[in-house]
Amino acid sequence: MIGYALLALSYWRAFDFSEEKRWIAWLLAVVYAVTDEFHQSFVPGRHPSLWDVVIFDNLGALISLWLANRYKKRKRPNPVRPIVEETNS
């Protein structure tokens, strides 16, 4: 879960944390999870699992994007009060 959480956040960062592209970041992480499970079908001793994609990888990506979005909305500066105040010298 943590790996796909970080992957989704990395994709969203590549899109400059754009609200419209948050779901594209999630989709890219899930598509990567599907290709990873496909790859596991060729590795001896490993087996692919659709449940792994649906439950763990998907939820890791969703939860991280949700938490990052909540944090991003909370950290917005107040548009009325300037960040740097001018001083008269």
C-alpha cells in the first residue's frame, strides 16, 4: 500500500498537484499495479492477484491522494492577508 501511495503522490506531483489531474495520477498508479501483477505471473514462486490491485494498491493510492488533498486545502494562504508584509524604511 505504501509503495502505491507514494507512486500516486509522485504522479500527482508531476502534474503540479492540479485538482483536475488528481484522478489521472490515481489511474496511472492503478494501471501500473495491473502491469506489476501481470509481471508477477512470469516470476517463479509468485502469482498474480486481482484482489491485490483492487484492495491494497488501489486503496493505498486513493488514501494518499485524499490525505494530500486535505492537507493542500488546509495549507492555502489567506488571500486577504499578505504573506509578506511591507515595511516603510
